[in-house]
Amino acid sequence: MSRYLLTGAAGFIAARTGEMLLENGHTVFGVDNINDAYDVRMKQHRLEKLQTYPNFTFRRMDIADKEDVLSLAEQAPFDAVINLAARAGVRASVQNPWVYVDTNLTGTLNLLELSQRAGIPKFILASTSSIYGQDAPLPTPETADSSRPLQPYAASKKAAEAMSHAYHYLYGIDVSVVRFFTVYGPAGRPDMSVFRFIRWISEGEPLHLNGDGSQSRGFTYVDDIARGVVLALQPVGYEIFNLGGHENLTIKELIERIEALTGRKANIVQHPFPQADMKANLADISKAGKMLGWEPGVSLDEGLRRTVAWYNENRAWAKELSLNV
């Protein structure tokens, strides 16, 4: 069995990845600063579940703090660093780009430096479909241009990818960069569309829609994404993998499916389309299929059903969460 350092452990994708590793008998040392980028009650909910596993250890810390990160060498050996800690969200990065650089670039640099000092052979970096910018071909392959990010979030992730390559070149660290496309599922981020729409429709609240709903996304269930992260632990040298793009539909169609599952109609309030947002994303996942043996398996209808069920089971507190609107 292996021992992993998992950053952002209380985060949406990281928590599910951690559970999969723990269920398979591995040991996980999780770190997270439990910041307030979105409602911390959701992060605490996920963390409490991880802490039921005897082979999970948690330390609250900020990966942007160099000395704290380098002190983790005392916890070595680790078989890999799985860096899923991130400041995410395109619009928020326009308001405060500095915190995105701190976490996404400086934090990644600190973890890479820890890896080379402590002899950790494998590094996984979470990146984003936002890196492809405005005019990406659909579906988008990893070779598509990513040199023109539209906001600081994508720019900080592009920089982290470049830094990871530098450490691969200089020190031989094996790096898998996993670019996530729109991820949803139980205990998802309350500032993302699927959670917001389920909450607004279920509670009869106004549903705030940016644009006319014609923008499209390739939605992928969180278990499929977490399984892709685990598969990316295999040695590859330095490679970038798209994870996502399972089923593509417009935001208007997403709302209609949630209406059908909840048995309620949305009360839509329309807003202008934000300049920082992408009109469409859809992943070409053929590389991940060929090199990692990965493909999504949970249909959108099934994934949404599970997500609505989770909301109903946790409704007493989930309906009170801040949506960062």
C-alpha cells in the first residue's frame, strides 16, 4: 500500500479522491487551510467523513506558506503529492487575483520544492479547462492553444503547469497534470451551477441565470473525475490529461433536467453574461483513455439523480449554505 500527501483535502474533488484511496487501503496525509472561498460548512462536512478512516491524518495549513510546506518533509516518505488545493472560480479571480497566485502558483512551487527535497517521485497537479480560453476547438484536445487565458484563475493554473514542467526537467519528478472540466456531484461546491440550481429550484428561490442559457458545458460526475486522478498516479514522465467532457448540454437543458428530478419549476431571473466566462467547453478525452485507461462511466441523468438525493438527505443544513451570489 502507498502513502500520499493530498492537498485541498476538504475540497470537492480531493475529498472524493481521498476516500477512494483510503477505501483501497492506502494511507493519506491531508492538508487544507479551510479557507472561506465558499461556505466552510461544506468543507467541514467532507472533512468529517474523511476523518472516520483510521488511515487518514489531517493538518490544517496553507500551501502558500513555504516553511509549513517544507516542514512536511518530516512526515515523509510519500509515494506522491496529489495537489488538488486551489483557488477556483473564474469570476472571483478577477476581483482578487493575488490570492489565486498565492495558492495556485506559489503553493504549487512550495510543493514541488518539497518533492525534490524529500525525494517524492510523483506529482499530480489539478488544472482547469478554463486554460483553453475563448476559441478552443470542441471537443478540446490537450494540444489546443492555452497561451491566452481569459482571467487570472486560468493564468495562475497555466503558470503552475509550467513550473511543474521545470521541476520535471530539473529533478526528474514524474508529473501528471489533470485538467478538470465541469465537475458535479454530491457535496459539490455551493458556488457552482449544479448545487445552486438544485437549491434554488428545490426551495422555490429565484434562479439566477447568466446569459440566455445557451452556453454549454461537458458535465462529469465527481466519482469519475476522482478515479481519473487515481489512475494518473501511474508514471508518465510529464503529461497533461483532460478529465471531463462526459455529456455536453446547455445550461438551459441542465435546468430542465433538474426541474424534472425535483418536480418543481425554476423561477428564472436573467443576468448579463459575464465577460470572464467561457461560452462552451467539452473535453477530448482520448489521451486519458489511451494512456490511463480512463473513461467516464456515470451518466448525467444518474449523476444528477444522486446529487439531488444527497441534497434532499442533507437539506436541513444545505439549504442554509451561502451560494456566493
